[in-house]
Amino acid sequence: MVGAALRPSAPDVPPAGPDFHARTPPSASGTWAGPPPEHPPAPPSRAPARAGEPSGRPAPPRSVEIPRVGLDAPVVPVGVDRYGGAQVPADPGRAGWYRFGPAPGGRSGSAVLMGHVDSRSGDLGEFAALADVRAGDAVLVRRDGAPPVSYRVASRATVDKSELPASAFARSGPPVLTLITCAPPYDPDGGGYLRNLVVTAVPLPAEG
């Protein structure tokens, strides 16, 4: 479950914020459904071609790993759901890459990966491991048709769902990887998890 209710305030901010418990899907204990977007999603970012990326478009992520905490999740592209919020895979074992924003390995902006912390059955999701992440942890994103991208965790923060910063979905500025999941407290009568855990990682220089 992920939670947030972020209303875009500028053209370069995507429709966002999951409110993972406002509308519960059949296969998970919540959904990320923010308010209708004020701006349409941007097309997938297109960066100058790099080695392994003949099309000139950043390669899509295939998996994300944080070895120290045991996180190892396949990544699937996601878009906007029917409520206008960013989609999150129903399977808590998968992470969703917000494909209307930057991709991991891109030259600018925040590449966003989102995942459930648990399921309706109570099984923990892969992103539950984010609770144990600390600054300095290594993050590896494997990509289709391109070399993997290495990151180092720079910060983590827990914010109220309504206060997820717009910078989490920035399409410009320094390149970062942003990982988002739900965080306690959990209020079954108030919509479920009330906060988001946001982990920000910065890219390391490419080897070779």
C-alpha cells in the first residue's frame, strides 16, 4: 500500500499521489488514487542515446535491488489509473515505474518506483524492506537492453499522505531515484496507512 494525495501544482508535476485506501482494489489493501490531474501526463522522457540504448530513449527498468535489506523486486511500467492517480501494481511483490516521468538512468528528474508494503491478506510486500533502509545503502536498478544503474541512498523521510512533496515526481533537475511505499500509523477507519515512506537515492558514476 502506498498513500498520498498530491495535486499537481505545475506542468512538470505528474498526476500523483496515491491515496491507497480511498478505493480498495480486489487484490490489495489499498490503491494510489489521487485527485484528477490538472495537467496531462508528460510523454516518456527522451534523453540522448547512450551505449546500450540505440533508440535514444532511456531503457525501462526491469528490477530493483537493495541487497543490505533483502529487497529484490521485478519492476513493471505503470501509468495513471481511472481515478487520476499513479498506478501501483496489485501484486505486492512487484514495483511500478511511473512511465510518464523519467526512467532510472536518465539525465535529469526523479525516476519513481512505487510498491505496496503489504497485501490485503497481510503478506508483506517487497517494499516493506524500505523500512530498514538507511543512508549509504546501495541500490541497483537492472534495465532492459542497457547496463544496470547503481545508486546510493541519500535520504529517507516519512510524510503525511497529503504532504508528499511535488519534487518526488520532478521531471527536471538532478537525476535521482525515488522509492515510495506506505508507512504507519494504520487507521482502518480512516483510510488505512496515513503516511508515506519516501527514499531518495542518487546515481553513482557508471563503471568503465
